Amino acid sequence: MILLNPGPVNVSPRVTAALARGDLCHREPECAALLERIRRRLVAAFAPDEGFSAVLVTGSGTAALEMAVTSAVGPGGRLVVVANGVYGERVAAMATAAGIAHTVVASEWTSAPDLAAVERAIAAPGVEVVAMVHHETTTGLLNPVAAVGAIARRHGKILLVDSVSGLGGDALDMSTVDLVVGTANKCIQGLPGMAFVLVRTSVLARLATYPRRSVYLSLPTYVESPMPFTPAVQAAYAFDEALAELLEEGVATRLRRYANAAAQLRAGFDRLGLECVLPAELRSSSITSLWLPQDRSYRDLHDELKERGFVIYEGQGRLAREIFRVANMGHLTPVDFEQFLSALAKVLA
């Protein structure tokens, strides 16, 4: 089955084989060495020169994001959330659940944020942290992290970035970012169960002074003790191998591979008369959102493609009945994409 959903993704036989490395007690030095190797590889891949540490957590990308959101804002501080999709709105929902004061700078799901509005919100009294999504999976929109980061820097604020579906798929300038959230099972091409926060080392001391809003999802807890709770050891084996593959391929090479795959698919969609939801300048390199043909439902389209060995993804929220999404994440080849386009042509016909 070819997975064209935005995670979990198809992984290489090498990553799958890592699951069979054997049973391991999480309190043994071998497990500590495994987790430390993952942390080193994450920093080497995404922040080799920027003074970051990697914090691992067993859970989905959402778990790591909630850990970052609830750990980054001090008591009495305010969070600014830049939201133009489901995942930006999820950050605001996390702040609400944790009782964190916050301001949402919302824009349409198919447009970039209003930077002037973002700056006005950031300049308000009491703001400590700005949060935004790197790649808004709702539509496949790539947000201007560098521009928002420059605004945050001018005002002396921390920038927190949800890059759960971005890292390894689209470039991210770490120079103006303080916390970056990611997961194993998207563009890194690992398996579900492990997620992480890359956090600027200079920020860690500040976060350690804040009262903790969670027992399990407290970022400083994982800094004080790298294994405070039982990790998903087998998922960590696969994560370790996926990172080894990424470093061997080279992050820049993977970014090019994803961009080439997206171009291949989009050329095929154009030939089939399908219309992209976003203009070209806003699209990421790993997901394409498309308007459903007027005479087709998502369910019929999904089921007919699944019969042919391909899994696509539905829209979310208010776009659920109007669009479908095709991801090109994972251990896939140009031949896989051509076969998918051929199957899609037959289904549409």
C-alpha cells in the first residue's frame, strides 16, 4: 500500500528491520546510548551550528507540541498564536486548556499571515512567546517563519515553531527560532511513537524556572532526566535508523527529492484538470491540496484509489467536503508517483 497521507509514511526496509533489534530495558545503559544518539543526530541534521539541544518524548507530534507550548510561557505571560489552519488553531486550544493567556492572529486558511497584525500583537504588553506552524498540513501551506522570527527578535520574544510536518520536507532557518517541534513519522521517515523538541540551549535555563503545568509533558523534566518515563524503545530503534538514513542522504538532498516529487505530482494533476487549492508560492514541498471534482465525493475517490493500492487524505474542518490532499512524504520513488497518477486518471475517468 502506497501511503499518500501526511504521516504515518512508508518507510524503508532498513527502518522496518530496526524494529527487530531486540528487547531492551529502558533503564540499561544501552537504551541511554540509543536515546543520546538520536538526540545527537537530530541536532546534526537540523541545527548543527545554532546552539540547540534535542528533547525526546514518547508520543505523537501533538504530545511534543503540547509539551513545548505549556512549558514555554511563564506565569502571567502571554502567548501570540499565528493561525491559518487547523494546527495553528490547535496551538490556541492547548493554551486554553493550560490556562495560558493568549492572542490569536488569524488569517484565511489559504493565505499567508498578515505580518503587520502579527507585529501589533507581539508588541502588546506581557507577550513572552510567539507560536506558529511551519507547514500548515490543513492545506499544505508553507508559512513565513523567517519573517515572523525577525519580528519576534526585534521585540525580544521567544519563537516556537510547530514543524511536525515540515522538518525534512522544507527548509527551516533556525537562526530566529527558539523551539522547534517535530516527529519521527513524517518527513524524517521513521515510525509513529517518538517526537521531539529542538530547543535553544540559552532558553532552557529560563524555562526551568517556570511552574510546571504537567507531570508527563514538562519540557524541563526531560532535560533534568533524559528518561523520566518509559520510552517507546522499538520506535526509538526505527527513529535512530531513519535519522541515520537522513544524514547519509543529506538533508539538502532530501529537500530536493521532496520538491521534485511535488513538482512531478503537480504536473500530473494539471494534466488531469485538477485545481490546486493554494497558489504556487504558498505550497510546501510535501503536500498538495486539491479541489474535489464537482461530481466526485472524497469517500468514493478514496475507496477507488485504495482498491488500486493508494491511500489519499481528506480535507479537515470546513474544507472537509471540498478538498482532498496528496502527500509525497516517505520512502517513495518517481515510479510510485507515476503509478499513482495513472491510477488517479483511471478513477477520474
